[in-house]
Amino acid sequence: MLHLLSIEFLKLQRNRSFLILTLLFVISIFGINYIILEIVKNIYINDKITFSNVWEFVPYATSYLLVIPGFIMIMHTCSEYTYRTHRQNVIDGLSRNQYVTTKILFIIILALFSTIATIITTLITGISLGIDISFESFRYIYYFFVQATTYISFAFLFALLFKKTGLTIGLFFVYSLIIENILEKYINQIHIGIDKIGEFLPLSSSEHLLMPDTIQTVMKIANIGNANSEYAYLIMSIIYIGLCYLTCYYRYEKQDL
């Protein structure tokens, strides 16, 4: 496993796009949460905010930036098709299954990196507000990791399917931000014994999983809050991740190198 990862990082250590996008992602995490922090300071008095609220809102705000590690995964995978390094790996003795396994390990590392950056940002935000540290609602960090893994996994699947960097980034961006939201809206109108079944679409499941309790309370007043339990969203997200990986293995096994 470590040998596979060492090969992966050898490919990345001189990749400027990887380094720039990673730095941009980290800066964006701190930036978007700094903006939210300033807004919160102007609306609330500090003693009305708890660390529980911070654990909810920082991962939720950061989740809107997950397209960036998705783009990192797409660019890295598609570049291997461009420069034929994926073919060379197989020629050098790496099996097709090992190639996909290496990419999955890299996905997990990217998701962990995103999660750790979110934890650090959460702690800094809470301390900046002058509130006592508490780990109530820390489960949102776990949910963020699930969502990050989902987004990056589907980005990898898109890269395997379409191979071209520009095309894949465009399709992934449009699908994740537009198409799935439209599909969710129309599928929710179907009544088969499950309320708002469109919420169980691949990326939507993890998005609804990360919805803060405070926002859900406000949305439910308007009858637009989550219709299902967070455990249902969690189970569906994990199922989708598993199906995504199985599809990636099958796709790469049958693909003409």
C-alpha cells in the first residue's frame, strides 16, 4: 500500500497545477469562513453562539469548495491519459486493479486533508469568537469526510469515463451544481412511499447529510427541510461510494489502454 502511494506522490511532487489548486483550496477554506465569521459577529452577540454551532456551520460552508479537490482528482487522472503514464504503470508491472486502488487511496488522503483543514478552521473560528471549546455536534466533521469522499470519488469516475481534462471538469461542474439539483427537484415530485426521494441522489445524499440543525429548523418552518433522517443519508452516501468504486474497477478493467 505504501509503495503504491509513493508512486502516486512521485507523479505529483512537480505538478504545479496540483500545488496551486491545493494552496487555493486551503486559502479558500479560511477565506470563506472568515467572511462568515465577520457576518456572524455583526448579527449575533458572542454568548448566543456555541461551539456546537461552529461545528455545524464551518463544514457546511467548506462543503461548497469541494469541487476544488474534485478538480484536482480530475486533472491528475486525466493527465495520466494525456501522457500515457497509466499505460506505462501497467507495462511496468502494476495491475489494473492496483492502479484503481492507488487512486482510491489518494482520494481518501485528499478527503482526510480536506477534513483536517476544516477541523483547524473550526477551532480557529470558535476561538476567535471567544467561546468555550466543546465537541458537541462534532459528528458534522465525520459527515464532511463522507461528503468529501463522495465528491472526489465521483470526480474520479468522471475522469475515467471522459478522459479529457477540460471536458471532464466542465461535465462534473455542471452535473454537481446544476443537473443533480434539477433532477432532485423533479424526482421529489414522484410519490412512491418515500418523501422527497430525490434527496437520495448520489451527491444530494451527502449534501443533505451535512445540513446544519439550525438551518433545518428554519427550513422546516417553510416545509422545505430534510424529509429523511441523517442516518438514511449516511447509509445512502456510503452505498454510493461503494458503487462508485466498483464501477471504477469495472470501467478500468474493460477499458482499452
